[in-house]
Amino acid sequence: MQYRVFIQTNDEQYLGALVAAYALKRNSRHAERFEVELLHYNDFPWLHAREGQKFLRGLEHRVWKRDDLQSFTPLRFAPPKLMNYDGRSVVIDPDCFAVGDVWDLLSRDMQGKSVMCRIRPPLKEMPAYRASSVMLMENAKLTHWDAERTFNDLFAFKVDYLKWIKLEYEPDEAVGLLENEWNDFDHLGPNTKILHTTYRRTQPWKTGLPIDFTVRVKPKSVLKQLKNLIAPKRAKSDTYDPHPDPNQERLFFGLLAECLEKGLVTEDLVRREMSANHVRHDALELCSRAAA
């Protein structure tokens, strides 16, 4: 059986994806048993073709933009077809960093399920949902997955983006649940297997840079509007904030420092990413500290 881990990415998150790929192999006792492949937005023409067009996302029609931080998200559903619906695959976001051994995930007993993921707990007004940002897939059981076809259906308003990425089109009996540590949201603890720096505003390699993702503004109830008039909330900054856990920043730059040392990432690449505002401008300094 073939095993592969896919990392979705775009220009904005490319350096993070390279670090994520390195961490997967670095922290596995069985690194020779699986491949790692980057799925870059630029390599999928069907994503480019919809630039500027409207698609269905929840109760609104949004405009598809390639320069959004998460324009790679539809590629979460590409691995089964890319592997000819054979073998097993894991897909992760480019801000997911293996701390444990991903082979334990790839080789686990799926108990007959087609796909496995964790549940994202409720947050404010948002109910709990299936988080597709890390998925384990039995490719032969996902022959109905065709990322390009479903992506195009978004623009015909046949498919809702939110329902798609929350796996709401999958029957309940086909979806198994992973332990939270396989997609640990901004939490780095002794049981963490894959750290997901999921809160975009505090991604450690972005601190201080201008926000480059679409900020979703939810309509406020009349009561909330009145409360805000009485006691206005402090406006959020238009730049990325420091991550509240310094250990997660140290983890990322420690991994990046190792990539530089091993020649997997060049200093020129980091400088180009800094110039493009994809990576914070003190990145090389933080790597030097991590390597000291």
C-alpha cells in the first residue's frame, strides 16, 4: 500500500509548508515509508480560472481571490484522486507542524471509516464542526471525491463551501473521529502530535506583517450594536499579533533553522519571503537565536 502526506499551500504560506514537510519526516521513526507532497495553488489551473467569480459560502456569495491567505483550501479534497483512489493519504494545512510521528496516524486502524478528522469545538456563535484541516483518508472509499468538480459546483451555487470543508456532505457513518492531539489548535502540550497554528492573526512567522487574509464581518444583532455603542470594543490591529505561546514561536523557528542548516531552505528564499511580506522581517535573526 502507498502512503503519502499532502500539504496544501500558496505563495503566502509556502515557507510554512516547507517547514511542515520537514517536520513530518524529522519526527517520524518510519520516514522512509511515506512520501510528502506539496499541493501548491499555482499548479492547479482550475483554481486560477475562477478568479473574481462569486461562489456560495454559507448565506452569502463571496468572490474567489487567489491572494487570500487560504486560497488553497479546496485542495484538501484532491489527494484521493491524485493517488488514483489507492492507498492512504493524510492532508494538512501549511500551518500544521508534526511534533509526533505521523506514521502512527497513517497506519492506524480506521475501523472501516472513509475519512477521519477531529471536531472543532464551538466558538462564540459558531457551533462545533468537523475540522478538515487535518484528515486521514482511505482513498479507495472516496471515489466520489473530485476536488475540481466540486470546486466548480461552488460557482454554480450547487455546493456550499462551508458545508464542503466541514464534511457535511459525507454520511455520518463514513466519518471517524481523531483524537484532538492530531490537530491541536494553537496548543502545544506533552500529548500534541500535530500542532496547528490555526488562529491566523497570531501565526508565529507573520508577527508584525500587514494582515493578508479576508476578515469575515458577521452582522451584529441589535442588542450587540447597542452594547457596542455604550462600550465600544477596541479595534483589532491591521497587523499580525505575536503568538501568545512563545514555545510555539520557538518551535517554528527552531525547525526553520534546521531547514537552513541542512540546505532544505536557502537564506535567499527566506529573504525573498521577507521582502514579499510573507514572513516576518526578523525571521533570520530568530533562526540564529534558535540555532545558538
